[in-house]
Amino acid sequence: MLFNSLEFPVFLAIVALAHFLLVPRTAERARKVVLLVASYAFYASWNPFFVLLLAFSTGLDFGVALALARSRSPLPRRLLVLLSVVVNLGLLGFFKYGSFFTESVLGITGTSLPEGSLLLSLTLPVGISFYTFQTLSYTIDVYRGRQEPTRSALDFALYVSFFPQLVAGPIVRAGEFLPQLVGRSTCAEDVSEGFARIGVGLVKKVVLADTLAMYVNRVFEMPVLHSGPEVLLSLYAFSFQAYFDFSGYSDIAIGLGRIFGVRLPENFDHPYRATSIREFWQRWHITLSTWLRDYLYISLGGNRRGRVATLANLFITMVLGGLWHGAGWGFVLWGAYQGVMLGVHRIWLWAVGDDYGPRTPVWLRQLVTFQLLAAGWILFRSPSLDVARELVSRLAVPGFRWNLQTQQVCAILALALALHFGTRAREVGTRLLRTPGWVQGVAYALAVLLIYLSSGRTGEFIYFQF
């Protein structure tokens, strides 16, 4: 069940009806049960079997955290947190990377497995990367003494499975989420602002991202049919497709959370306004970037062990961050590319003390940063390294077809630039809230109509595969 599907508004209406009307406002526990049941039903709509996997991870880390609270001896505490890390990452590695590593080893050794082998036909549980990181952050924070373990299995289960952000984030820390379940309530303003944010997210996904996707898919599926300027246009288009697709999902998730009285963290802050690669990662997928910083980069030693170790830690963090995005060598190389750029940026700062030089205008810094990022998207988006190589080779081919589709893409990119560097998208929702009630009702009805009209061409959110 997708947020941009025809089924989801019906699902949301049923959950909201049960949560707000059928259960008394004072029955806080019953309202949590409604949301928990709805979250598990939402997840089961993809594959009922994987609900068991979600429940297992939830039970494991709930128990580990309670055991950590009871234990005062260093060795048992280390073993407990190690159990959480090994089991969670083991499940993630088996389902997400089992086929990838098996095929890589088979390719190197020249051997093969029988057709239909389990290791070659694993189904990826949707959202496993996101909820695994959430439960791991909880047990690690409890181990470090930064988080008190919750005694409520219901609250923890809802934290792990909360359907607005279950399958593609934002990645929420327990310290942000659990306190909101105590005395949680929703006012009319929360509901109104939540729906406004959902509307913004739907427009980003259905109107902008999916329109750009049609051209991007065409170029990446048949690169030999396209010239260098067309390949370059597709890279710019994918840069904004990825942004509008994922930030659109985050907007919808944040809006849904707001409706049910939960404030989820912001995940994007106009990333292409960044004047350096480092700033880009402070603006893009913020909850993942901060997770990698707090639980991987700092754990490796961060910048505390000298400059060479700092560069190595940056590189390792970004390679593993790339691998987190998908089981493929393209993602690994994309992460390595980001790691190298961050390392070069750090060396430059050590030597010069400024990103580009004090007199370099902001717009030029942003332009150079964007070009570097767009080049990296080749590795991220290409279905294989062969396709990536072909796309790079096509960049030298002259010619450009100025047809209806390229005109449409250029128009959408112009609109994307205006939205990104001009009016903030969130302000559109704020302005909607100041309009009369009937105007808001018409706007929400148009959003539902938009889903209906685009149901034949809109696709999954990009980050569902991660």
C-alpha cells in the first residue's frame, strides 16, 4: 500500500475514524493499540510473513534494553548490545545483501548455484533498513546511558512500527518519539497542518518527481539512443526527481504523524542550496546522515585520532552509507565517490580554511557543488556498472532533440529551481492554512483527485527499495 495509491486514503480514513471517534480521548492506551494494529496491517499489505520479522526485531531489542538496565557489569552489557547489533545487522545483511554477495563470490570464483536457490531469490522486506537502524539506535543509546529503556512493550512496538515513517523514514530516535506518547493529543490545528503537509508531499511526488521519472527512465534504460546533452539533462532531472520523491515521502510521513499527535523530525533542508559536499549531507536525508555520524563515524574514532584516521573514517562511513542504499556495486562506488569528495573537502579546509576562497560568490559555490553531486547520481541511478559506463561515454556525443518531452522536463526543472531556491515548499502549506475552510477542503479533494488521475503512471517511492 503506497501513500500515493487509491487504497491509502481509504485506509487513513478508517484509522482516523477508529482513533478519533470510536475510542474516547481519555483512553490513551486504546488509541495506541489502534495505531499499532493499523501499523502492522499497513506493513502486512506488502507481505504478511515479514510482520513476523518486524515483531521479532521489536521483541529482541525491547528485551535487550531491559536487560541492559538491570545489568551493571561491563562484560554482560557489552555482550547484550553485541547481541542486538549482530542479530539486527545479520538479518539486514541476509535479506538485503545475501543475493548480492553470493552473486559476487560466484562471479569471482566462476561457480554457480542451482536455479531457484534461496540465496539468489531473497525478497527484500520493505523498510528493513529503516526500522533496523531505529531499533539499533535505541539499544546503543540505552547501552551508552543516553536513553532510559521504556517499560511499555506497547509504546516500543509503536515506536518501531509507526506506519507513517515505517518503510522509508525519517529515522526517528527513541528519545524523540517515546516521550510524545505520554499525554499525546491532537488539536484541529495539528490535523489541518498535517493535511497541508501531505498535500505538499503529494504534489512533489506525483506532479514533479513522477513527471521527471518518465524522461530519466527512458534515458537510463536505453543510453545508446541519447546524446551527451540529453544524458546531462537526465542527470539534472534525476537529481531533482530523487529530491522531490524522497522529500515528498518525508512530507507525507511528517504530515501523517502530525495528524496523530506525533512530530517527526525534518529530513530535508533544500539540499541543493549547499555550497559544499559537507553541507549537502547536513541538508540531505538528515536523519540518516546524523545516524551515520553518531553511530558509525564517531564509533570509528571520528576526527579524534589524527587527520589520516579522520579521512579513513569519512571514507568508510560513506562507503557503508552507500551500501545501505542498495545491494549493488554502483551504490558502493557512489558511497566511495561521496567519501572521496568529503575527504578532499576536508583536506582543502585544512590547507585553505575556506570552501572555495573568501571571494567566491555563493551561487558559484552552489553550482560547482551541484555539478559534482549530479555526476555521482550516475552511479546511484544506473541499474548496472555497464550502463553507467555507457552513460559516461555518451556524454561526448553531440546533438539534442528538442521535442515535447524535453520541453516538459525543462519546464519542470525550471519550476523545481524556483521552488528550491525561491518560495519554501512548506510555506505553501502554511498559506493554505490561512485560507477559508472551503478552500482547504477543495485543495484536499484535488489532492485525492490527483492521486486518482495519476494512478496509472505513478510509481513506488525510490527509497522503498532501501
